[in-house]
Amino acid sequence: MDSGALLDILGNENRRRILRLLARKPCYVTEISEYLGVSPKAVIDHLRRLEDAGLVESEVDDQRRKYFHIAENLRLEVRLSPFDFGAKSAYPASADLDLTRCQHVSIRIRQDRNEDVADLAGKLQELKDLERELSLAQRWVQGRLADVQDQLGEAVGDGNERLYADVLAALASGECSASAVAATLDAPEPLVEGVLETLREQDVVERADGEWHIAE
């Protein structure tokens, strides 16, 4: 689902409380109504929104009573800094991702399918520790990103430091044309062309065969 639409849905406090409750256990409408202190009709309206978004699912028990539970593992990332704002589209969590493609991350977790309860409990704690460490690492990276963007902006900027830093970062990532840089930054192409020309006048970038590169 589109991340903006998901943020709109999660902007409602009662819907967030419903998700927190369902994350603990599946619930009937009456249970949710008592927990929230709102009418069953209001709960049903919230559940319909959450179900339409694919966040919750409903099933029927042996007595034909409908209950609700979380549909799947989901992750949503929001970035906000003086240099950037964005939300990555929600994507399902997966234990089958190929981490060998990650150049800067090395994770050591035991992979044994024949585990007893004690082993599984130990692995759960190990993964929770890893989650905390990754969160700390992410905070460190965000701080370093801000520092480097500041330094880049101070080195070449003229009041538009953030834009200059973003253009240079796009060139460093392999984008070679003004149109490609503009698409990466979601910025007007004429604005990017103006920045590139200014940077060329400062001998920061150069153009050869129609492609832009950071000057060596």
C-alpha cells in the first residue's frame, strides 16, 4: 500500500490502539469496543478501514462469531531531517532476504531448524538484541549523513546548501544527466541544471560527452 495512505490511516489514535491490541491477540468487536471505550459501530468503521488497507483480517470461529487479527508483518520507514523528508512504501518483513548483497552489514545468527523451546527463546532474545543494535546503527548513520551533508553544503553552497549536497550525492551514486539527477531528487530539471552549471563554474563538477561527473 502507498506509504502516504498508510500514514493517513495510522494518524487516528483509536486505529493505532486497535492495532496495539490485535498485536497481542485476536479480538472480537465487543472486546475492542470495551478496550477503547467506544461504540461497536465506531469500532467496525475503524476495522473496515484497517481491513481495506490490508493491515487486519477477519475470520469466523466455531460459533460463527467474527474476530480480527493482524494480517501480516509490515514495516514502514519515515525519514525527517533538515535535508530530507520521505516515507518508504510499506513492505512485508521477510526472513528470506539475501543479506550477502549488503556490503556494510555482517550478521551472525544461528540457523538451526531443529531447536527446542530453550533454543528458540535464546534466538528470540538474540534477535531482539540485534534489532536494538540496528536501531542504534541507523541513528548513527543518520547523524553522519547530516554532518557530511552540512560539510558538502558549506564547501560549495551559496544559500542552497542542501540542494547542492543532494545533487553531488546523486552524481556520486552514478547519475550522470541533469534529468536523472532531477528524477532522483524529485526536483525540477531546470533547477538541477542551474545547480550543475554553478558547480561547474566552481570547478566542483565537469561535463564530458553530455554527462556530468564530480571533478577529480
